[in-house]
Amino acid sequence: MKYVSTRGKMPEKSFTEVLVMGLAPDGGLAVPTRIPTLNEATLARWETLSYPDLACEIFKLYIDDIPQDTLKTLIRGAYNKTKFGSDDITPLRFLDEHTAVLGLSNGPTLAFKDIAMQMIGELFEYVLERNAQQLNIVGATSGDTGSAAEHAMIGKQHINVFMLSPHGRMSPFQQAQMYGLDEPNIVNIAVKGVFDDCQDIVKSINADADFKAKHRIGAVNSINWARILAQVVYYFKGYFAAKKAHPEQTISFTVPSGNFGNVYAGFVAKQMGLPIDKLVVATNENDVLDEFFRTAHYNVRPSPAVHETSSPSMDIGKASNFERYIYNLLGDDAAQLRALWQQVEQQQHFDFSEHQQALRASGFLSGKSTHANRLATIKATYETHQDYLDPHTADGLYVTWQWQARGELSGISICLETALPAKFEQTLEEALGHVPPRPAGYEHIEDCDKHVVVIDNEAEAVKQLVRQHG
Ligand SMILES: *Cc1c(COP(=O)(O)O)cnc(C)c1O
């Protein structure tokens, strides 16, 4: 399998080359030259596979420059009971006979990003070891990504992590998840500023080509193809689990969405031939994607226009992985894609209505949930099912209910659980008047010693830390 850029100006690369690449040199995103399709016999054979075995079958189709027994070892390092609490890795639970929740958040940092990040950690270490290279990951986080990345890189010999976060702006729980780590290869950096300031520093460091090359600066951001690939697996696993319980029903997924990475993985699974009925994109008040699916107009929002909400990991005005989806809808036509993204850059907008047919055929629905909707959904789900939802998952379930009530979502709806409520206790308290019990081992995490360097809002201070530790 070879990879090209959505913008069409990158020579073909192998999987391990795009793994450590970040953005393509032409500004695009790495995509496979074709998405492999499965026949019914293969799908039937996969139904009973364990999570790691299923992951292996899927990865093999996209990775041809890592030996298969090595790949198996890496997968077992990433996906095991010790890290994810059960052999299922992503257990499915039914709320009622039409609605289920796929538990993606039982990894070390209690959010679905662990699933991709744990695999990335294994893959990076293997490839860097093979190439006798070191990598300094410099990233910015407002919460979930940074902690998932740090926990995936613990103990890695070839990787240092320099993670920037906005000083005093993450929840105490999220701060403890990151700053509580005392690891020689992890440096927490709290920037006196907001998340955008952190991101600007990362951009400016990456724009300094000399520094970037000299210190081997890398990233683990949400555009990494390997993260998408890792996420494809649980759509198969969740589908098979639902089918086993209700063999005659159609099966759809609802995905609380921000950067479109999670739901794009579902679209890849669907293109591979997994018979997913609908993919439902749920947004919060930042409803750029919902607007697109309703109107075929894509209007990105600059950061100052992005609302701060109680489902903060979906507070995004420009969804990076959306580019891959549009590329596929255009029949992998890089020239047309380039023209649309030029419009995004110049006018923050494009009109996709002439492609209505491809859009409709892709099987997406969408909806939006607000603070009040999310609180009501958390409350109703607790009262009816004694089940605790995090605010992002509640957005997903709210949108699922809307479409079920309109009669346009039938069969089984699987809502992806993108985080556990323990990470967002303040919102749970607001919805329920109490906070849910925390998972074992997380009861007192705020009491730990904090390991974090507080710096002024300037790139030079980060460069200095990289020079010292990198
Ligand atoms: C990252 C994240 C999302 C959004 O996922 P995308 O892949 O960016 O669409 C939703 N919920 C939670 C809890 C997250 O951490």
C-alpha cells in the first residue's frame, strides 16, 4: 500500500514514511492510494476475532513495510487488558433495544484518543529504533490529546515529549493526568496564555526549519494517518458486537465530532465494505460540520469565533480531517480538492452543492447539541438507565435521539463514548447534583506532585527546553 497527499503533489510514500511525516510537503494530508474492499466471506470470518487479531487483519491491508509478526507484537503491546481494563478493549453496552454505547474510553487517560495514541507510541518507537533516530514531539493540548500522547510515550527510548498547555485552564483532573507524570522523556510546559497561544508557539517552532531539522521536531496531531487507521478497528468491533445481539437489524454509528478524525475512520470502514447504515455527526454549539451536512456549504470559523463549551474537545472551527472526506467524495481528485481548499484559505468557505449526490450517497446525517441539551441528556440517561455519560457522549446521544424520533434512524444506533464522565465532573455535577464514582485508581489523582514548567507566552522559552532536554 502506498500513500499520496490529498493535494496531489507528494511522490508516493510507504506507511512508515507517512507515519512520522505530519502534514504533506504540499500542505495536504496523507491518504492511501486506494481503500481496500472486503468480500462477505472475509467480513464473516472477522466477526469472531479478538480486538488485537481484528486490528492485525485491518492493519495488514494498509501496512506493508513492517513485518507481520512485528506488527502483531506492537498491537499486543497497545491493546491488552492491563491498559484497557478488559479483553474486549471497546465493550458495547445497550441502553435500550435500539440504542447502544461503544466504550472507547477505558484506556489510561479515559478518552477515546488512547486507542489511537497507544498504537502510535508502539509504531513510533519501533520505526525510530529501526532507523536509529530520536524524535522530539512538540505539541499543544487543551486536554485530551496531550495526556493521551504522554501516557502512550511513557518509557519510550527514542521519543521525548514537550507538551504545551494553557496555564491554569485545564480541569484539575486533566492537569493531574499530565503534570502528575514524572518521566525522564516527558516535559510539561504550561504557557501563560490560552490554547491558541500554545498552538501558535508550536507552529512557529515548526516554521523554523533549521531548529526543526537540528532537533528532530515531530508531532502526533490528529491528521496522522495511523491514528485514523487505529480508529477504523473499533467500528468493525462495535458493528460485530451489535450484530451478534440483533442479527436482523441495520446498524448506524453516532460520533461526537470535532476534527472529524473519529467519524472519518467510520467512513473508511464503510468504504471498506462494512455495511454501516448511517454515520451521524454530532456537534456542539460549534456547528460548522452540522451546517455543512444540512446545507452543503462549508464555512470555517476563525479561532476567536469558536465558542467555549462544556464539551470542550469539540470546540473546533475548522476540522482538519474533513479534507480527507471531501477528497474521497470527489473520487480522490486532488486538483478539485486543491481548488476547494484554496477557497477555504482565501474566503473561509466553499459551496459543495454541485456534489449533492455524492454527499447523500455517503450516508451521513448530522445534528447539533447545546449545553442545555447535553445536561438534559446526562440527567435522563442517569434517571432511566443509571448510566453516566460524559458531556461529549451526551451530545452524541442527544443527536441520536433526535433522528430516531424523526423516524430517520432505524435499527441499532451505536453512540461512541469519547470520554468518561470522571474527566468532566463539574458538568456532571451541574446536570445531576452529584459526581459519578471515579474508576478505580483515579480517586485521588489531584493529590499527586506536579511536574510542570510555567513559561511566558514565547516560543524561545520552549526552544530552550528542547535544547536542554532533547
Ligand atoms: C477529541 C475528542 C472528540 C472529537 O474527536 P475528533 O476525532 O476530533 O472528531 C470528541 N470527544 C472527546 C472527548 C475528544 O477527546
